[in-house]
Amino acid sequence: MDYPLLEKATQVIQAAFPSARPAFAMILGSGWSDVAGAFHVRGELGYETIPGLGRTGVVGHAGKLLWGDLAGLETLIFQGRRHYYEGEGWTPVALPVFAMKHLGVRRLLLTNAAGGIRRDLVPGTLMILSDHINGMGVNPLVGPHHPHWGPRFPDMSHVYSSRLSTLLRKAGEELKLPISEGVYYAASGPSYETPAEIKAYRTLGADAVGMSTVPEAILARAAGIELAGLSCITNAAAGISTENLSHEEVTETTRQTMPLMKRLIQAYWSKLAELADR
Ligand code: HPA
């Protein structure tokens, strides 16, 4: 990881939003960008103007950092994410987490699009991450130890905060929106999985599969940020249905599910505003 570059990026963000004191942040994954429309936006910065972040080349990722608020909570919104499979190493992937920690963020929501492995996780289902399996074969904390990320060997027993997950569940109940829960398996991508791989992941205990989120979750947890994760199930994983997989299907499902995603985020932010220690 290029720490001088990460520090420079943080300074650029601070200079762009000098009065920002966000305690909350969100990273919007594939197809999630329009959720930002629920926020009152006070400032924005294109990813290409942030050193080390750069433009995201993936369709469905807007590539803007927004500073805004919802339910009275100042929030940094990373509208689009950089992925390990883009081949630029960990710096662009870790940058949002590094910068938000510097800016004082204490609570994070990670979102993504995922393929459903468990049969009930049909397209359009929203799934709270109860845990994850890092199947990327790499870990973003490999390299010289940097105190920013906490201890050398950070605990990962409770990556996803049970109290934040409860708030997400309650927000869903209020909206009469059934929300599922499950274990997310992160593969490196960018090729989709084979049916045999999906069978193997199911045996390992995975309920859904994607190509992101886990690196940021590891980094945020290590850095002491309380976090929750939310997947939009966009397709049945390979071999679960007979259809071939495509990114178009992923973005089309998120487009159709957007009204629910937006309402859930609004209801969740109202719940966050009730936290005694916010
Ligand atoms: N596999 C991996 N990543 C994904 C999928 C999938 O089926 N759907 C959306 N992102």
C-alpha cells in the first residue's frame, strides 16, 4: 500500500470539504450509486481528482465522493468502489477506509451486488452480511505493519456489528420489507465462478458470492470502525440457474430494486440517528 499517497489523498479530501466532520460513511457497490439521492449533498469530488483513487472503469459505479447528510447525520458517501481485480493493487481499494478513518468516521455501511448461492436468495433480495469468507487468496493487510490499521493481527471474530445489523433488520421490518441474512464469499474475480466453485463455496458455508467488500471490511474492522454490510442479490450464482451470468443482469436487477434499496437506507439512517453514542 502506498501510504504517502493515501495521506495525500486524505489531505485533498480534507481541503475539499474543510468543515466536514462525518461520523458515518457508506461505500456504494455495483448498481447502488443512486442510493445517494436519499442524502442532502453538500459537496462532491470526482474520484479522478483524488490521488491514488482514480477513475473506476466499472459500469454501475459513479466514481464520486459525496459529503452530505441524512437524518441529521453527516456522512461520506463513496459512490462507486475500486476493486482488487482492476489490478492497481490495494491503494485504491483501501483509500476510502483510510481516508474516512482520518476524517473521524466511526460507522460504515458497505454495499455490494452479489450472486445468490442459497436457494431462497433470489434476485432482488436484500441480504445483511452476517459474516464473510475471504476467498480472494490475498489480504489487504499484507505488507509492513501500519499503526493506522490497529494491531498486526486484528481480530475478525465479529466483523459485522450485531447492533448495526439489528438496526438494518428493524428498518426492514418497519418497511415490511423482508431482509435476509447470510455469509458472503469474496472471490477475486473478474471472471464469474464455475458451477463447481459455487458448489464448493456452498459446502464451505457461503450463502452469496461477490468480488468485493471483504477487503474494506477487513481494513475497517482492523481500524476500529463499526460496520455493517448489505448485498443486493442480483442473480442466481453459476449453476444455481441455467442462465449465463452477465454484468448487465447485475445492473438491471439493482435498477429494479433501487426503490427498496433507497427506502431501506433512509429507514436505517433514521435508526442510526437514535443511537445513544452516535
Ligand atoms: N458472482 C460474483 N460476483 C457477483 C455476482 C456473482 O454471481 N453477482 C454480482 N456480483
